[in-house]
Amino acid sequence: MSRELTIVGAGLAGALMARLLAQRGWKIDLYERRGDPRGGPAIGGRSINLALSERGWHALRMAKVDKAVAEQAIAMRGRAVHSLHGEVDLQPYGMNDSQVIHSVHRANLNRLLVSAAADAGVQLHFDHALRGVDWERSQLVMDTPDGPDLVSFRSVIGADGAGSPLRAAMVSAFGLDEQISWEEHGYKELSIRPLTDASGGDPQFRLDPHALHIWPRGKFMLIALPNADRSFTVTLFLPNEGDKSFAKLDSRGAVRAFFAEEFPSAVPLLEDLDQEFADNAVGPLATLRLQPWHHEGRALLIGDAAHAVVPFHGQGMNCAFEDCAELADLLCDECELAPAFAEFYKRRKANADAIADMAVENYYEMRDHVARADYQWGKKIESALARRFPDRFLSRYAQVSFTNLPYAEAKARGAIQAEIIGTLASADSLEQIDWHAAGRMVEERLQALPEHARLGAPKEVR
Ligand SMILES: Cc1cc2nc3c(=O)[nH]c(=O)nc-3n(C[C@H](O)[C@H](O)[C@H](O)COP(=O)(O)OP(=O)(O)OC[C@H]3O[C@@H](n4cnc5c(N)ncnc54)[C@H](O)[C@@H]3O)c2cc1C
């Protein structure tokens, strides 16, 4: 089999996929509609920073770019939950300091991955926007600044994002089943500038940089993630229509009044609120469910092009990176592409569906539950169970964020764990709980965790 592939989309998944395959001796052509990001200004577009967790790190380690990424990443140890009255409650994500997620700058990460792909020998073609596919002639129809270009391909991977034109061409030619569920909520990005002092000292963060900040307000929320330049990227998630909604925030006065009422502690930090609210568009949120993701050995979709999810578990990129790692392992030198693509889909589909569900559930957790007493009591029990039974019990959040357990397994174990916690939650204190009975329940209902998923396991490439 000739080891040649064409990839469309040099975003996060496309650039990493290209690097991983080129490192293994594949000849890769990578096409991207935008200009070359290397050396240029930050790429515009969606969210400025992203939460990177273990699945993403695993793929970055495989590509040998983890150290370069780590130099720019900021560790976030937990959620800092800001109440309406200004109190801040730090809720750790993990059981120790190795169980953290990291904030990374999207544009810098993309630049780094594109450079790494080029270093591995990938042929890069910028300013090439896929418009359509002539399947009979095996040609991609590209728009370029010099006019249309026809690019021949043997097999093409679409890493061209949630709005994937390759997916559209596959849906119309091969009848893939595509379902898109739009959320009734959207998002808008704002920012918190670093604190500078007049004497010219180093700029400072205006909030704890080692936390993901949340202002949960029941039906909506504001979040903030730190950047290496000591600013924070802030995102407002809000219903599009209704009483408290983007539709109602149609004037500077309405925006000011809403923020003063709902996020008073954030207002002094949002110096550019008026301008940013007016300038930045409301982004849509949706979940894509597609089947299958491939057609024979000729075309395959990965990342958001195959399974875009809502951003509330911070897993879209991590799941896309996990796709890259898994596909690179499946594309061996001798194997045919058609069965490899089919096997990839078989392995990934249930996991993509599981993270899609968990991401939607996490919106309710972040915007509402984190501020509630019954949730916090449940978290205390969860944490006590994880400490007492570390070989079997690990919070679902930790399974998703700090291990490589398949998402579907994390979801299934999480459901059992929620039932166990529910049974124990009628106690008034941890001391009142019958831990022997709890241990029996854990032993009967939960299989032992694999070694790497146990508390404090080292993080080498697995
Ligand atoms: C508000 C928000 C916050 C998020 N936060 C997180 C987070 O904290 N953690 C996390 O893991 N995930 C997060 N995500 C999800 C994450 O952004 C995506 O899952 C990730 O970008 C998917 O990578 P991708 O390479 O599949 O797609 P993209 O990153 O969208 O890349 C697609 C690439 O294809 C190119 N392209 C598009 N059309 C064409 C064309 N016609 N021809 C050629 N090239 C084309 C694009 O220019 C782009 O470079 C968030 C998403 C949003 C919206």
C-alpha cells in the first residue's frame, strides 16, 4: 500500500495528524483555507484559549511536542466559583497537584503544531479552501487567491472543523447520516487585561491564575481562563432568547445593567466590556452526531468535522487529539485504508457519543450545580470514596480529564458511581457513613481500574 494521504484543515487536529503520520514515514499533503500562521499575528476566530487535559497531552507526547506546549501552558488546579456576593470557593479538580488541567493559547498551539508538521516533512498548502469534491475523478476542488485549483487525491482526511465542507461533500455523495442539535444558548468572548503599574513593573494577573473561574448563575454563566500574558479570556454563555438572553442585551445600558446585577465582582475587571460586547459576535453551540465518519478507504473525518461537541467539558480538542493518536496507531505500513478507517470509526464512535452527552451534562453542573449545597455534599462523598477505594473509584471528571479510559467507560462508571453517592448522601456527615457497606457496594458494582487510571499514576506515554 502506498503511504500517501491528503489532509484538509491545518487546525489543531489536522496539523497534529499530519505530524504524527509524517513522523512515521507517510507522505502527507496538508491543505488549509487560511494563510500560513507561522510568524504571523494571532489567528482570529474562535475561543482564544483552551483547556488541555491528559488525552491531549498523550497525543502531544506521541508527537514529541509536549515539552514545547508545556512551556506555554498554565496549570489550573480547580474551579474558582464566584458567588453573587463576591465570595470565592476553590473546588479542586483532582486529588493532588498532578491532577490539573492546563490553559493553552489556541493560536500559539496551532502555530506550534503547523511548524512541527513542516519539520516532519509535511507538504503545506495555505490559502486553499476546499469547496467541493469530484469523487469520480478523485479531485478536490479548492478556491485559492489565484483562482480555482483541482487537487488529485487517493485518500483524504477531513480535519476541517465543525462546518466541514468535506463532510458536506460526503453527506451528499454517500448519504452519511448527519444530525446537528443546536443549543438554545450561545457564547460571547470578553477579556480581563493584566494589571500594570505605573512604575513599569511586570504585569500581574487580576485573578488567581491557577484556576478556571466560574460565575454560575443557574441558567447561564461567565467563565475565565488564564493566558501566559497574564490576561484572562472570559466567555459569557447565555440563552439566545428569553428573559435574560443575548437578545435582551441590545444596548450598552442593558449590558451594563445585566453585568452589574449578575456579575458585580467581575465588572471592575472587565475594562473593555462595552467595546468587546459590541464588537464580538455571539457564537453558536451545537452537537454533531454523524454515522459513519468514512467512505471505504477514500475519505475519513476526524475531530470536530466528525463529532463537534459543546465546550462544557473542555474536551473537543482533547477528543480530536485522541482521534489523531488512535488513527496514527491504526495506520500501519502494510494495512489497507478501508478496514483501518472502519476500525477507527468502530473504536471512536461510542466514545465520541459519550463525551457529547457528558459535555451537555457538564453545562448544568457548571452553571448551576456547583453553587448548590447538595452538589457540594455529593462531591465530598465522591472525594472520600476516591481516597478510600483508589483502585476502583475515581470521579467521572477525573476519568475524563486525567486518564485515557475510553469516554464511554467513564460515562458508564460515572453512572454507577452517581448511584452509589446517591445511596450514601442521606447521611448527615462523612462520619455517619457505613464505609464497610460502601466498600462492598464499590467492590460489587465497579471493576478494578486499570493501573494507569489509579490515583498518582505516573504520566509517561502509554
Ligand atoms: C467557546 C469554545 C471553547 C472551547 N474550549 C475548549 C477547551 O477548553 N478544551 C477543548 O479540548 N476544546 C475546546 N473547544 C473545542 C475545540 O475548539 C475544538 O474541538 C477543536 O478546535 C477541534 O479541532 P479541529 O482541528 O477538529 O477543528 P478546528 O480547530 O476548527 O480546525 C479546522 C481547520 O480547518 C480549516 N478549514 C475549515 N474549512 C476549510 C476549507 N474549506 N478548506 C480548508 N481548510 C478549512 C480551518 O481554517 C481550521 O484551520 C472549545 C470550543 C469552543 C467553541
